[in-house]
Amino acid sequence: MSTPAPPPASRRVPSRDWLPADDVPITVKDKCFGTAQRGRSVSALVRAGTALSELPTPVATLDAGALEHNLGVMSSYVRQHRVGLAPHGKTTMSPDLWRRQIDAGAWGITVATGWQLRVALDARVRKIMQVGPILDDGVLAEVAAALTTDPEVDVVAWADHVDAVALMAARFPSSGRPLPVLVERGVPAGRTGARTLDEAIAVAEAVAASDNLTLGGIAFWEGSMHAGTEPQRRHLVETLCSDVVDTFDELERRELLSDPIVTAGGSAYFDLVLDGLTPISDRARILLRSGCYLTHDDGVYAEISPLKNGPQSFRPALHVWARVISRPQDDLVLIDAGRRDVPFDAGLPRPIRLLGSSREQSLDALAGAALIEVNDQHGYLRVPPASSLRIGDTIGFGISHPCTAFDKWPALPVVADSQALDPMLVGLARTMF
């Protein structure tokens, strides 16, 4: 990045105690760093007062201040509603960030695949929820070993069919602690989940009848439902919550539940979920699984998150910075970031900052600019013909959908404040993809 000049090495950097000391020498494989950083460690770069302008483009960054703010907002929210939080680890696949979420009060981490579960076990996460059944023999063996050797480890799986229960029961070791399994409820035309009350009861009874599995409660995901309008979607969420309450009441009547978990709540409708589960909130441990709250975004979740307005709203913490490399015509600017650098499945990134410029200058330079297309390594920015953008300018973009942003970056530099004229490096969050 060429704008502005590098800061003096004596500039003080705010400390972020949760960031691990990273003394591994940087190599050419570290996409987020360049020639000037190769061979040095992140810790050394932080001590030297490295600024964002010294890093190559494109680069994705995390805003430490915004991360801490979002952690505090979500922690306050779940405490206020007397529920727990098991954030989805697939959002970041970063044990560094998982540990910070747990330190901030999260019950544990949710995962979606056997490999993600193994990563969580290797990262010494003590409480792990697997979305779906665990059917891989090797993963089941690792889970059994962890449950046997560490009394503080808890692993919970899901099942929505008696066949999944049978496979887990047949493959999970019969000695040692049993594997807790949650019955997953779903809706017709949704994703997974038992479609009817009778199907859910059959799954629960199959789990209860097993010697090496134990019924742990009920799970569902309200985000799988699709409808034409937002009111229709909200009605579907409310209907599913009602079905879950009915299922809970019936399983309790049959005396199949003991200290149950009921888990739901993506990053869009967790407020509706908590309202819908009110009838059983004093009889179950409610766990939300929201994952995108940590970084939030400037796109889809900025529009639909329940906590999007007011002083206790989430702040976007994930940005991608790209350089203007071409202006082949007055109304078109090309940047050096594309599909391999930014998410594009839930809307394209939005230009929000010009590095080295004040907020007012950025607003003026980016007025009317919009990213309209991305290739593998390039982005097409439509601009007014009179736009002041020049080749060499570095633009900060707000992204949409964090889950498909993290997977493009083996590591993300953490800066103290992305709104500063030249944000300062305070650490690095590594990912496991």
C-alpha cells in the first residue's frame, strides 16, 4: 500500500492480551504479509509499530476494538435473557477467536463436520456441539477417547432419523461415558431435522434405548426456512419454535429428558427463537449458536441482525483492503481483490474507506462507487466519471457474510482500530481451513 507514509517504529500500540504471542517467522505462504515482513515474526512487527499501509494488498483485517465491542454486546444479551451461547466455530475456524469467545462466557463451540470437531478437540475446546450425527469411525473413536481421558470434555451430537441413531450406537464404544445426542426438529422443505412430532419421538426413543448414547435434548435451525417476504419468514420461525415446544413437552411427558439442552438461533432470528422458547425456558438450558455476531458485517447481517441499531448494536469488524490497479475508462475502476479474497455469495463488498483519508474525504472519494462484479483476482468498481480515485489508492471494503470471508484467509492481521487513518497492527488471528 502506498498511502500514507509508514509510521515511526516508536509509535505505541494498544495491547490486546487475548491475542497469542506469534513468534513464527513469516514466509511467502503468508498471504497477508509481503516482502518487507518476510522472515520476521508477528510479535516483532507489532513491537516495531507496523501499520496497515505497510502490508500488501489485498489483505483482510480484523478490528480488535470492534471484536471486543461485539463480544461485550452478545455477552450482555445472553446474560439478560438467561441463556447460553455456543457460537458456530465454522464462521471463523480460528481457535484463537474461539478461545476469546469462550473466555467471554460462551458455553463452548459448535462445529459442522467431523474435521471441525477434531480441530476443536486439538485446540482443547472443552465443550463441543456437532451439528448433525457423528458417523465417522475415527472421529467417534477420538470423541470416546476425549470423554474417557478428560472429565471436563463434553461432546454433543444431533440426530434426525433412527438410522443415524443406529449407526452411532453401533460405532461408538460401549465402554466409558455415553455420547449425548439431541433430537433435531425440522420443517418440510427445510434442511435436516425430523419433520413430524412422531418422527422426533421415534428418534428420541431410539437414543434412550441405546446403552452408549444418552438423550440430551432438542436442536433446530430456524435459518433453513425460506419464504418470499420477511414477515413470512418470521412466521415460519415462530411456527418451528412452537413445534419444538410441543416436542419438548411430549418428551418430558414420556420422562425421556433429564437436564436437557434446547439449542437454536443462527445470527438472524435469535430474538424470535428466545421469544418462541419462553414456555420451556425454565425447564431447559437454552443455547444460542449465533456465530456471525463476532465480526458482524456491512451486508446481510447489517440488515437482518436483531442487534443492528442503537448503542448496543454490533459493529463490523472484518474488512478487506484492495488497491486500485487500473482505471481503463472514466466510470470503471479495477481493484486487486476478487473471488479468492472476498465473499460474494450474499452480496458483494461495499467500498467504505479510503486508507489515509478522513471519514469526510473517504465519503467524497467513494460517493457513487459500487462493486458490480468480481473475477478470481479482480473486482470491478463502477464510479462516477468525476470520481477522484486514482491508481495506487487503497480502498477498505465492508463484506457481506463472514462465513465465506474467513475461508479465503489462512491468517488475518488484527488492527487496533480500522477507522484510524492508518490502522496499527496488534496481532494475528490464524484460521484452520
